[in-house]
Amino acid sequence: MKTYIVGGAVRDELLGVPVKDRDYVVVGATPAQMVAQGYTPVGKDFPVFLHPVTHDEYALARTERKTAPGYKGFVFHTDAEVTLEEDLIRRDLTINAMAKDADGTIVDPFGGRRDIEQRIFRHVSPTFAEDPVRILRLARFAARFPQFSVAPETNALMQAMVQAGEVDALVPERVWQELARGLMEVRPSRMFEVLRNCAALNRILPELDVLWGVPQPEQYHPEIDTGVHVMLVLDCAAQQAHSLPIRCAALLHDLGKGLTPPELWPRHHGHEMHGEQLVAAVCKRLKIPNECRDLALMTAREHGNIGRALELRAATIVSLFERCDALRKPQRFIDMLRAVECDHRGRPGFADTPFPQAAYLQSALAAAQTVSGGVVAGATQQRYPDQPARIPLAIREARIQAVAAAIAGAQAGD
């Protein structure tokens, strides 16, 4: 019986980055022997045990066999005769197929250390093709380690998997789980670059994939290409360490431009309305959580209005607050402003340019919040006791006046 640290912990140690989690594999042991030594069994699909003191997870070395399409169609085999190399060969990438024994010796049967030095993602064996989740995982690793490139033979294998329909077998929850993790990495645009290069993005998020090649007005978008712009916006959100909902909103904000007929390019009038509909469909299909969905919907619908905020009348701004439920949920509105700020800065030459619209609208929202609906309602009811319909109109008018005063004050300050 021998224990090894395997996978990501070995990879990260060789890369010189902090090791967050350690996975252990035990070779030459049976479940009964593990229990006899005080380990607690917890695995359902294959034997995994909790250490009696540290409670770390220890898995018995295992092999696996593909039995059905998709990522769940596997049968696992574990016994004391399974070798460490047999366990490692079933892993996805060479950089994840290394082990370290108790004295610190690295076991590297598939060249993982070499690929780390050369910054290459390379599959361990042809069995990579049996699990479509590995395409998503590799893309996520590209977002975490953007200096790595995908080996040509690995990209070719992923293309073949897409053509064979393996990606179509992925369930929405797992797709979103991997995408969400990738969105929170250091450069999430790399995830989508990898997915596009193997044609998986067209199967997973065709509404996004179609944006590459769609032009925008050059005077506003020096990058011209909408897909390129969306990736710049997304990376801007990552650079600002924004939350997952903001990054999701950044990713989906311009989907509507994919529906503009080519004869109308590079203009995209009305893309916000089309975008809102597409975002709703994507979120429903991928079962994206409500917090991300709601912010993405608002951002798709309103980002044009936010960009024009300095030109809007007080009544229009109050209508914006009403549509966004900003008075009840001000933080969500502020998060939308952050997503739209990334939209503004996600263009070549605009990374450090001011975005006064955010402070302007936050000031207007603060002014609207000073209006007490109860006080206005009471005064209106006292004045017009038989006309309750006047109450919401009076509250709205009071908010418009408060916002107008805030706007006038801001303009006077300028």
C-alpha cells in the first residue's frame, strides 16, 4: 500500500502557484484495508475515503471504461492490482497526470513536467475523447493559465469529439458549472477562444459564437468585430475582480447584434431588445441562476440607455429606475453600471477613459431614494381622498423632481 499526491497539487507546485487542494491516490490497497486503518468510506461511484485525522480525501487507484455516450457513461474498476500509471493514464491532460510520493519524487509517465515547461495543454491518451466535459475543463484551464496553448493534436481530437456529437450530450447544469468557473478565472476570454477553435462554442453557446465577424461602427468600436469586443469587455470585468453576475452580464450583453441583418451592418439599431430575448433563452437553456440571469437581462436591455445617461431627462431616468427596480434593489442596479462600464472600456484605447455615467446615475438614484413614498402617499390621500390613483403618480413626480434637482446640481458643479 502506497499513497501519492496527484493531479492539480503537483501541477501547481511545479508552476510555483499556491496549492489549494490536495488529492491523494492509494495504490495496492482494498476498501477493507482502508476501513481497517480508520478511513471512512464516502465514495458512491468508486471508493473514496476520508483520512481519520485530516479528513482529506483518499481515492483508491482505479481504471474506467466507457459504456454510454456523454460524461456519465463510465464504469470504474478498483482493486489492489491497479497501478499508479493505470490510474494516471485515465486523466485528462499530461499536466494533471503526475504524482508525488512521500519522499517528494515526481512520477511523470506522460511528460507533464515537459508540457508545463513548454506551456502546453496536451491530452494523455485517446480516451480523452470519451468525456466531453474535458473540453470544457481544458477551456477553463486556458482561462486560468492564459500563457498555455493547446497542442494541435489535442485541438484536433476535440474537433472530432464535437463532430461526433459528444458535446451535445452534456447536460445544461454541467455546462454552466464549468463556464461559471471559467468566467471567474484571470482571463476568461481564453476559455471562449479554446471553445471556438474546436467548434464547441457553436454547440454550447451559438448565440455568442455568431458574434465573431459581425462589424460595429469603427468610430465607436476601433476593434470593429463584435466578438472581439465582447471578449475585451469580459476580460475588463475580470481585471476589475467583479462578481460572477457582472461577468455573466458582460459576456451576454451584446447578443442582440448577432440578429442584425448583414445589409444593416455596421449599425445595430434595436439590438438591446433582441439581446434581452436571446439572454432569456440562453439562461433558460443553460439553467443559469436567477442572480446572473436578472443582471444579464437588465444589462442587455439597458446598456445603451446607461451609455446615454448624461443626455437623459429626469423623467426618463426615473423610468429607467422603475424598469430596473432600482429603488428596491439598488445594489443590482450598481452592478449593472459596473458591467456597462466594462462595456465602455472594453475597446482599444478606452481602458482608462472616464465613465461619468456611473456616478451620475448613482447620484440620481440617491436623490430618488430620498423621496418617502409613505409621506407623499399620505399627503396625496389627504388632498384627494377619493382619487387613490393619484398616489403612484404623485410619488413618481416627487422622484422626478428630486432627480431633476440632483441633475441641475451636478451640471452646476461642472
